[in-house]
Amino acid sequence: MERTDDATLEHIDPHSARWLDFAKSHRQTLFQSSDWGDLVASTYGFPVRIAALVRGGSVVAGLPYAEVDDFRGRRRVAFAFADVCEPLGDDWAALEAALCAEGVPWQIRSRVAPGSLADSREIGVHQTVSLAGGAPGVTARLHPKQRARMRSAERAGLTHRLLSGDESVETFYALHSRLRVAKHRLLPQPRKFFERLAERFFPDRGFVVAAHAADRAVAAMLFIRWGDTLYYKFSASDLDLLSLHPNHYLLGKVLEEAATEGFSAVDLGISEDEGLVHFKLRLGAEAVPVYVGRYSQPEKSDAVRNMEAALADLTKILTEPDVPLAAAQAAGTELYRYFA
């Protein structure tokens, strides 16, 4: 345990009564939840804990994190593979100081600007669509180009429906894998991550919705319900049929239906690419800056730099057009944990 002034830093179980009671009194996001922590732990094997600042026996601030130990060494990531994961509570400065006092490298991606102890930079924006005013309010806030592309998609015959059971993971993962490899030259996330996500959240707290042209799925999006917010977590589409505007169509429909169902907002996550930022702005999204803060970071050794370069080269090789998609999927299953 580390002490900062009159406070003590403790690393506690995310399922402990002390943390759950504290979290109930704050507006906990999906990525601060034990559900997300359990998903990360079960998929990638990272232990998850809460760095809790305790004062007078009570938790006054806390930061969920994953403990990662690989070729880069031991470090803490709040929270691995989360869009953003801010600390809960009001004493962020004291929590930062206590974590740094332990000397373990850690990093956070947050809408809260890191303090002076961090090596930090702004990496993009986090965007959210308010659903105030119901479906009519949502429609009124859509940019004219967004409305035009939705009408174009409908004229082209696009339809949408919720997917259920194995079909939800199968359809989404197929589109996700092809898009990651062909467009972004990145390895797909492990299929087991999506399977475990579906087991934990579907059908009551999450779903996959797909846009279809005739019988062909041309886009699919994965959403998670958390409180009164709908999280737009993953999206994939068929690159050969983007001219049908399936993403404009599908997101527009989901926004309207979420408003009708009584959600207060749709969380659209992080956007680092300028084109993606503008796409979401045309949906009526509001944006706030996102920062990455790194603390107590050691200088990288030559061995670590060489391994990172080898991983980058291997990714390029496995995402070449003539490499079978199954090879990239298998590599993602084995290697994705090293991208945390």
C-alpha cells in the first residue's frame, strides 16, 4: 500500500463490496465496470483490479485497470481495450500521485486531462449523440447529407434487422475480419472476444444489428446497453458495397430506434481520423478531447524495440492480399494481447 497525505492506495477486487458500493454512487461507464473487466480477463488473461484511494476507511476515488506483463515488462492499463476509462471520484490528483509513487508503469486513455506527472498527448475526440427530443429530435439534428444518404440507401433496397444467437457473432466477425485486414492492414481481434461478449451481454444488454442488400449482410454494428446509454462499440462493413451507404443507413436507424426506446444518448466512442470525426458530427454528435497519459515509463530497450518492429512486420505480412483470411484470424487470436 502507498500513502499520499492522509490517503492510502489499495488494489482491490472489482467485485468487492467496497468498490461496488462506491461505484453505485457515481455514474459508472461501461468501461469502468466489472463486466468489462471480466470480459478482458477471460479473453486475454490479464488480471483486473481497482486502484482505490481510501481515506478514513472509505473509497474516495478509484481507477479500474488490467495488469499486463509481457515482453515490454509489467504495466497497468486503464482499462485494456476500452475506448476511455477515467477514474471515478473527485480526487484524481491524489490518485495519480499515489499510483506514480509505486513506480509501476501505467497508462490511461481518458476525457480527463492528465496532470503534470504524465507524459500526455491529445489523440482524438470522444463523440456522443444526445437523444433529447426523441426520434423527431434525432432526425432534426441530422446533417442534410446524412439524411440524403439514408434515403439513398432505402431507395437501393437496404433493410436492417437484429441478429440473434450464433448468427450475430458469425456475421459480425466475418465482416470485421475482412475489414480489419483489407482496409486497415491490422489483425482481427480474437473471435473468442466476441463470443464471450455475446455470452455476457446478449440479448438483454447488447445486440448486433445488420444492414442487408437482398440476402447479403453489407454492414453490421455491435452495441452494448449500459444504464441509459447505448454504446456503439464495433462496426464493420463490406468494402465492395460502400456506395450503398450502409453505415449511414444503419446508424441513422439505430439512433431513431434508441430514442424511441428511451435511451438518453448513444456513445459513439473515440474518433482519431478526421473523416470519421466528420461522419459522426453529421449524426448530431458532440465531441470532447481524449488524452493518453503515460506514467513512470522506462526507456525502451533495444530488445523491446526490435520485438515491436517484428510484430509490425508480421502484421504487414499476414495482411497481404494473397494471405488467407484464416491466417490473419489465427494470428489475431495469438497476438492481439500484445497490442494492449
